[in-house]
Amino acid sequence: MDATIQLASTGYGPGEDVTRALVGAELAVLVTAEGEPVRASAPDGTAVIPVFSAPAFLHRYGNLAYELVKTPDIIHRLPEDHSFYVNPSAQVSMVVDTQAVLDAIAETEKPATVPTREASVAEEPPPAAPRGDNSGENGPREAAEPEPPAPVRPSTVGGTDVPTTPAARALTEDENAEDENAEGSAVGLDSTS
């Protein structure tokens, strides 16, 4: 959450990311003796409820009573016209409008749209002709492109590049064995030196 706030505050990330992060967050909220969220004022005069996403930010306020709650559970307990003041003791903090959080909660609670059978049938491409059949609806088709060669993992220290597929590795091992046999039978080479 802190990184998201920092990115949004510096312009490197959208403020909506903070709102979305708040929706699923468990926050520490300072509470009064009656159990109500503590009310405060942000530096610009905005009425806020201080909330904390990490213990380090909470404990900078001292040993005060707090409650751990999920954002959807606390938002309806906020006094009217109050916003969240997220991590006010952090180097970068943010005031988040309550309505933006309510909208984000509503967005996450919307059921996912399920495509109807009619829509999915209309979007399906026509079935492909079986392999080996070189004719299509509009005449002969071009031959299918051959599969690309297996990727090669570059060696890290000296040595040669190593193929990454098992079949290619087996081929390479066979070639290495042949090379070793050829080296041992070469005239004038002494394997003991």
C-alpha cells in the first residue's frame, strides 16, 4: 500500500490504484474510548479518519487503542464528510475521498458479465481444415509454417550454447560422445599429459 501511495503521489502511478488497494486492505483505525474512529484534520483542513496499512506507521503515534478492520467494514462507520487519511505518519501519505472508495467497493461487488451462448458462437472462428488438406473454401492454402527451432540457453561460463529441449540435449550429448571417441583415437595425442 505504501509503495502504491508513493507512486500515485509522485505522479508515477494513478490515484485509482490507491483506491483499489484500499478496497481489499485490512487497516488499523485509531478508536475512541467508545469504539468510534478517531476524527482528525489533515494539514489542508480536510476532515479525516487516520488509517494505517502497516504496524510501523501505526506505532509512530504511540501506544493508542486501535481496531483492525477491512475497508468495506469501516467505511460505513465514518462520520459524514470525512475522508480516509492513509498512513499519516509515513513520509508520503494520502487523503482518499470516501466516495471514491465506495465506488471502488461497488465496482468489485458487481457480478462478472458472463457471455451468452449466442455471443460466443458468433465470435468463434470457422474450424480449421485438418492437417495435410491443402484446400480451403477459397482454393488452395499455403503450407503451414514449420515450427521454429528449440530455444537455446546461452552458456554462462566458457562452453557452448545448450539447447533447452530434451531431444536437442540428447542429440548434443551423442555428438559430444562422438567427439570424445574421435579425440582419443587421434594419432600423436597422449591422454596422460
